Amino acid sequence: MPRHLCRMHPVAAALAVGLAVASLGSAQAQSSYTLTTLKSSNSLSVTPLRLDPQNNALGNAYYYSSIGVPIYSNQVSVPLFGGLAMIYTEAMSIWPAGTTSTVTAKRLASDGFGMLAASPDGRLVYAVPGLYGVSGSAAKLQTMSRFNMVGSNSVSVVYGSMGTRSLSSAGTLSSTVTLSDANLDGAERAAVWEGPNLVGRFLDQSGYRSSLAHSIADNEAVAGAVAESTTGIWRAVVWSGSTRRVLDQQAGRGSVARQVNSAGQVLACMADAVVKTSVVEGTTYTATLYSRLRPVVIDGAGEREVLAPTSGQAVTAWAMNASGVVVGRAGPYHNPYAGGDTPRTCINTDDTTSRALIWRDGVSSDLTTWVASKGVKLPSGAVLTDAYDINDQGSILAVMRASNGVLSKVRLTAKP
């Protein structure tokens, strides 16, 4: 397996001050995992989004609704006759914790569309039309989705419609959103929603053109980026209360912080950056071109790139837990965006040709091989192709492809 890259950076070294960085080798020393297939109440697909600390999976599943024709975007149909069909509606769901071979989804609420985000502890979920509080296997609507922004350039927006949705039920923070405002010459402003009435508060971006927010940790730290005023290059940043820390200002590259854990470790995306200028009919245009996207973990040890188990492959990293263990997928480089690479999304692998990976102690492993070494027996010919989330117990949400090509969503429940 490839050795990890370790590069000390002055800002990364400063990040270690005052942080109780967890030992990467001290946690998730599982003796094994138990494989559970997440099923719907029918044969339709499911979409798990998050594992809570108790290993409940939160996400979306389809449920029988009526006979007719679909009229909403969250509905699908199974043809019957005469143009009629059985209508199934997507709804936010929970797959209860357990180690049985399969578990069926339970609908959390009778209203609301599919879940868009969930807090790490599973107590808050977001689905149109608003925020829901989860108790057991039920969710109750707490707040409708139209909130007000306050401060300079006040606007009224529909929650989550213009930014990354990432909930935290710690303290008073509830979500992040990045706003686009035409009056700011195309600038973006990152904000958090807070307080009992969920009023928006802009995050500090003084000295920079734009800001974006990706996620909130349980300790309320916000991960995101700010864009330089002159070049537009994105710089990874973490906001902790009123304190803003720009993690990367190295020339020739840009970066975006995607996640920060309770130990202060940051999962970020780095990319080589080149600023190009051109003059068209007397007008000068500036554009930033990014290339060679790569996920890195920044902590007291510096910057460590999450490399693929196989040399020459690219990595898409989705999640990191409190011990700095990262999951995602690795495979041949693939850029799904016609507009080119960008550290904002940091997706550079295809979901049909990749394999799930786990990154621990600076070393990446193929997740199929990893769980097999822990005694997990997948169905004959099956492989794990992607991994969406990992909780602090080390349990993982993954995608399994059977020998016949059929995909299913699975939970790998960690055994200590």
C-alpha cells in the first residue's frame, strides 16, 4: 500500500495549538463488522445519508401512495394498465440500528419530501417544508423553511435552496447556507441559522470577495472557504464562533474545507490553481483554472493527502469521523462537470467504475478487502463501490454491487 504524503505547513502547524487532536491509531480498532442491507418497503431504491451515534441510518425510501399518475418530483410510478400506475412517494426514513442481515425503512413523518440533510446525532433532519425533530422512529415538524437573513444586504430566502445543507443540533446552530446576491456583483455569502426562530447570521469574510460554508461540527465549528478579492482563488477556512482561521494561502493552489471534526481535524480539497487573464474588445477578464483535485486531512501533523490504494487513481472523499478516519471511493480519474475541476465539489471519480476506500493512519485500503480481513463475507462476487458516511464508532454506510451488477445500500456495523 502506498505511503501517505506528509507536508508541514505553517498554518497547519498553528492549527494544532489548543486542539486536542485525536490519535488516529487509537480508535476504530474493530475486530469485525456486521453487514446489513438497507431495504425499502418495496423493491424501489433507497438513499441513506447519515449514520447517527447509535448506528441508525437516516435517509430516504419510497412508500406506496396511490394508483394514478405521478404529479410531484418526489414520486415514481410502476405501470399497471390503461395509463395508470402504482405511485410511490419518497419520504425521509430511518433504518433502525441492528445486526440482522436486512432491515426495512420506517417512515419518519407522513408529510414532507425526501430528507436533504441530517444532524450528526440524528436529532434534526431537513426536508421540504422545513426542519423536523426526530424522536425514536418519528419526526415532528419544528420550523417551516422560510427564514430571514439579518445584517448587511438583508434578504429573505427559502432555507437551503441556494447552498449546502448540513445540520448540527449542538448549541443553537442549525444549518449552513451560501447565498448568491446579484447586488454583490456575483459574490456569495456564507451564513448560519441560529436561535429559536432560526435567524440567519453571516459568517466573517472581511478582506475576501466571497465565502461558502460546507458543514458544521458538533462543537459548532463551520468548515468552508473564502475567495480572494483579486484572483477569486478559494482558500479553506474554519469559523469557530467569531474566529476565522484561513488554513491555506499557498501560491499556485486553491482549497476548500469540507468538514471539521470535534478534534479540530479538517477534511479539505486541494487543487492546483492558475489565474488566467484575457482581453476581449478592450475588456479584461480573469478566470481561475483548477486541476489535480485531491482530498487532504489537515491537523497537527500537517497536510496528509488521502491517496488511493492503487497508484495512479483518484480519490473522492465523502466523510471523516472524530478519529480522522476517512471514507469515500477511488478509481480512474473522471470529471463529471463540463465546467472543469473545482475544489467546491471535489468529485473526480465515477460512481460506476470506482471502489469504496477507507483511509486510516495515513494509509488507504480498499474497503472490500478491509472488511474481508475483518471476517465479513460479502455475497459471492460482490464488491463495495462507494462509502457515504462513517460515524465515531467506525460504522459505515456503503454501496454494494452484486455479481449481476445490482446495487444495494448497506450498513457495516462496527464491532469493538
